[in-house]
Amino acid sequence: MDEYIDLFLQRMRSGFPEVYVMHSKGEAVTVRYNWAGRNDRLEDYQPVDAGQLRLSPRILQNMTATRNNDTYNVYMFQMTISVAHELGHFLTGFLSGTGRPVTPDEVGVPGAAGEAGYFWESLALGGIVDFFADQSDPNNVEQPGVPYIFDDAQDDARGRKVSMTWINDFVSGRRGKIPRIRRRRYANFDLSLLIYAMPARESASTTRQDLRLVTREMSWLRDQEFRRTQRANRPSGPVTGGASASSASRDRSAGPSQVSRYYY
């Protein structure tokens, strides 16, 4: 398997898939294609034929506009792990050759079985990172949000704020020690690949469902704001012509095959 992972990474570095800056429900989304024909081999893989990566325009705009170093670093951390998460879905498509593989339930976390991106987060970060709006301004869609790392993807999973010091170190390329519990859990794994997000010492343990009593996930707030804007700008009269419903969500003008599925 190692040689195929190396091959996948080589292909990604030499020919990254097309990137679209456009709205999606999350920070990033993968649209996968059926890239392999009957006689194709893994060595024939080309990322541009395997799908597209979509990134949130609001996050990128706010990240480039901010003059606050901590805010910029939170955005950078957010988009770095989001892109890495999506590459997990590209890896699944690389191995299967199709846009609709059934990812094994074991490749996931509690609350998100069969989810390659969350599996990577759990392995590399030590949990699942979600960004909640600052409780002092819970409706501000222009903020990066407060990152929390949870044990898994379930609503009642315990979590704590991610240390801002750790985020600054992460963005600058500095790394701390991997805790012993992680070393025991992955005794046979290459520890140089682990990142392990560190919770803030002063942060109290909480859950997603408790946080939603006072605030919401930033991805949800951004999506709601986008929908409000769309409704406000919608023409009042009847709309004629345009793309059919079956193809309206596909932005790639020409691909090797029909779009199969979206992965967040």
C-alpha cells in the first residue's frame, strides 16, 4: 500500500485537481468523477480527471482582508485541515477508480462512519475540529470562529477549545511533542505524520449540543447568510431557460464522466 500512497501524493503534487472558489455548505467540498476506465491502472491516475475541489470564498476573502495575526492563523489552520480532509476523499477515489465507492465503515469515526476525511482528522489531529461562532458575537459571519476539537463526530462528544498558541505554532511550522497516550495508541504508525491539536489549558470541556444552545457552527452561519442573500437577489418574475436541475450543480464544463457525488 505504501507505494500506492506515494504514487497518489506524487500525482497530487505534479497535477493538483481544479480548484473552484465558490459557495458550499462547508469550508471545502470535493466533487468526484469516475476517473478510471476498464483498462486503467492506478498508475494512470490524473487528479484533474478525478474531481474538483471547492473552497469557501467568504473564508478566503476574510483571511486575506484581516490585519489581525491570530485571526489570519485561525483561518489558515481552518483551510489547511479542510483541504487535507478533502484529499482523503480524493484518495478513496484514487483507490477505487469511481466517484461512488462504498467507503468501509471502519474508515471513519463514531458519528460519521465511512468518512475518510474525518478518519484522517481523528488520526492526525487527535479528534474532529469544528469552528463555532464567538459567543460574544454569535451571528457574525465574518469571523473565523473558535476552533474546538472533539473526540468524534457525535453531537454529545466531549471537546475543548484548541490552543491559540498551538495554532500559531502549527501555522509557523513549529511542532510540539506528541503525548504518550498518542504514542501508545499508534505504536506502529509513523509518528512524524501526526499533528495532534492541543486543547487550551483554560478551556472547559463541552459538547456540540451544549454549544448550540448559545451559538452555532460557522459553516452553518455562512450557509444561512448565503441563502438569505440568494433569496434577496432572486428575480421576482418567472425564470426561463438555463441549466436543467440535473446539471445545475456541476461547474466543470467537461469531465471524463458524470459527476457522482459531493463529499464534505
